[in-house]
Amino acid sequence: MKFAYLHGYQGSVTDEKSQYLDSLGNCYKPSIDYDNEPNIVKELIFKFQKEPIDFIAGTSLGGMISYYLGMVLDIPVLMFNPAVIAIERLKPFIPEQLMKGTPTELNVVFTGLKDDVIDPELQIAFVDELKSKSAKIEQFFDADMTHLVTLKEFKKAFETFLQIKK
């Protein structure tokens, strides 16, 4: 299984999460300085069109970028606390037709109800809007999950996603 994982804004992939991702298959997990890599979306599209992946996952800003990449590449997406508040900021980097697009492949959103960075209500509204457009999207809630996803929560989400994706 070949896939990618994108960390959040000013974040990184911890060693324990990196090891877990590697245990699942061939995972591309770049270290991204979102402030200084304005072409990252185009670069990732080019990379994955050349070297296809089975799915993409991401946390926060990485989750929103994964969402748009999933539509371009027509692959399933797993998002952790997607940074729906960054949609306006992403507009210059995302083709307009995608900004209004609806995913045709499975999208799974894990929302932490104790997220103090991305309001869970905004994540719920984002998913509800997509559901109203008949998007193939599911949302799961964790009552104790904050914006920083623990390894246990991370593993549970991946296991759930991989089970649904089959």
C-alpha cells in the first residue's frame, strides 16, 4: 500500500507516528514549511501523478490540502481536524473548479470535540455541506480528542479508515 500523510501548519510527524505510518506501507510524509513553500500543492499533484498513491491523509492544514489533492487525484482521503478555516487562504493555490468540487472517492473526517484550534462546529458544517451535495464523506467524533492527535487516536482513525476503504 502506497500513501501519503501531510502534517499540520508549523507541525511535523512525530517519530512514533512515523513508525506507525511505515508499518502500514510505503508512506510519503514530507516535512513542509507551509509559509515558505507556496507551490507545495502543485508540487504534490505533480509528484503523485508521476508516482500514484492509494490514498492520502493529513492533519489540520495538511488535512485540507489532502482533501483537495484527493479530488485532483481521485483517491480516498483521511482527515484529522481539517483546517476548514484555511479554505480562503488556500484559494490562490487550488484550481477554482476544485474549490466548488465534490469528492467522488471516500473522504473520512475525524473530529476532536475538544479541538481548541479548529472549532468542531465548523468541521461539522463543512461535512454537512458536502453531504448535502451527495459527497462520499463520513465523519467520526472523539469526545476527548484535542487538536493534537495522540498516537492512540491516530491509530484508531487509520484502522477505521482502512476498514471502511476496503
